[in-house]
Amino acid sequence: MKAVYVQQTGGPEVLEFGDCPEPGVSAGEALVKVAYSGVNFTDLNQRSGVNKIPLPAILGAEGAGTIARASADGFKPGDRVAWAMVRGSYAEYASVPANMLVRIADPIDFRTAAAAMLQGMTAHYLTHSTFPITPGHTALVHAAAGGTGRLLVQIATMMGARVIGTVGSDAKAELARQAGATDTILYNQQDWVAEVKRLTGGAGVDVVYDSVGKATFLKGLDCLKPRGTMVHFGVSSGQIEPFDTRNLTQKGSLFLARPTLNTHVSIPDELAWRAGDIFRWIDEGKLHLRIDREYPLSGAAEAHRDLEGRKTAGKILLAI
């Protein structure tokens, strides 16, 4: 089968496209013929070595397709399925544990399912579990026009929050406002901490959702109300520097969370809840995906370059 794999860490140039053995299927797994794979920052972090994985490895943490062979109860060949947080979807076939598969409802196509799984369920657990949004909350969402950011804005707004979004351009500001952001801040043109304070009358926000990391983390703490929550869930600008946790006390008894999707979908019922909500909201027209770009499997390196270069605004996919 054709696949994209890495034998050593590095830049996009280490991604190799070529023939790999078709994966075997152990008990409790299904072999899926992949239709689409999502491209995510977690793939970039694994490729670069920021997140350590055994090498050589086929990348890709989410996908959608049709079961070709199953060795698990409840699934059969021909079933339409999607998954996230299982590596190996940059390939024509992927072996996926059955407890990480969700069925795709008829109104949802493979392209939508692959685009929705990882970023959609991330936005779901952030707003429902890590910091449960309730009406009246004010949230600051960094990278508000990105794939996860736009979904975060939409879901938080749906749940009754006021959302302030930081973005890198006027075009991205418009995308964030279309998603429901009340206010947008151009982080590279404005003092965004001062602007958050101005927009909140000096009070600050209840929660900061930070997928950026090094460039935003410390300043983000200054945007929080006393007893506010910093949710640090990504490092698109690099890892944060070590810091003294007494800063959290000094800045107002702040809370800090560093969650991951893995621990929020490890129980099948929880996986079904999150994916089910995302697919239902899409079907009902309450949640709108923005698929920015689509590449052939052989174009994975270009996809990584575009994502790293912040040339995208929304989800990017590989068509297998």
C-alpha cells in the first residue's frame, strides 16, 4: 500500500511517500480502507520530534473510511467509520482498535467526518469538561480562525459564552467573527493583553484557551480574572518555558490545565458522546466546518509546510 512515513525526525522534508506493508489486524481491531486523513499539529510535533514516537512510523492521527476486515465484535466489512488519536492514517489502509472507532451517520460524508473528529472532539472536551462553559462566561480563544479555534468559538458561543478571539490578519478576523466571536484582536498589531482588559472593562476573562504556547502563554495569564483558568492545550509556536507556579498565586489564584484528547476519549461511551454531539451539530447546521485545503496523500509534506507557515485558516485534509 502507499503511505507517508518518517524514518527520522526533522522538517517536512523527512516525510517519505512510498510503499509500506499493509498493517495486520489483531483481535479487537479493524482494517480500514482510508478515504481521508486529517492533518493536525500533533502530526507536525511527531515529525519534528517534539512529541516522541517510535520510528519508523506512519503519521496521521485521524481518518475516515470503510472497514475492509474486522476482528472485533460490532463491526463488519463495509461499515463507514471514523477515528482519532490512533496513528497511521497517512496511508491507504490503517489498523484501528475497535474501541476507538465511531460509526459515521448517513448524512455525514467521509470528508466531513475526517475533518471533524480530532479538532471537533478537542473543542468539545475543552468546553464541556476541562472548563465547562456556562452562559455568562467570557473566553479568550487564541488562533480563533484555525481549525480547532473556529470550532471552539462556535461551541463556546452555542453554550452561551462571550468569545474574544486573537487572529493574525483581517481576513482571519472576519472568519472568527463569522464563527461567533464577539470581538477579535490582531495579535501581531495590537497589545492584545491591554485590548482584552479594555474589552472586559478591566475584569479579564474567565478562561483562556491557548493552543499556541510559547508566544502567548505568560501574557495569557495576565488576561484572566482572579480564579480564572488557563487551558494550555497546544504548542504551535513552541514549548512554553519552565515557570514558577507561584505566579498563579500572585496573579489571582489562577488554575492551570494541560489536557489532552487521549484521556477524554479513552472510554467508549465518552468517545461516542463527543463524536455524536459533533456529528449531530453538523447535521443540524449548528456547527460549521471550514475545510481550507485538500492535498493528495503524496502532498503531505506540502500540507505540513502550509500548516507550519500559518498559510491555512481551517482544516486541511489528505485525500487517499
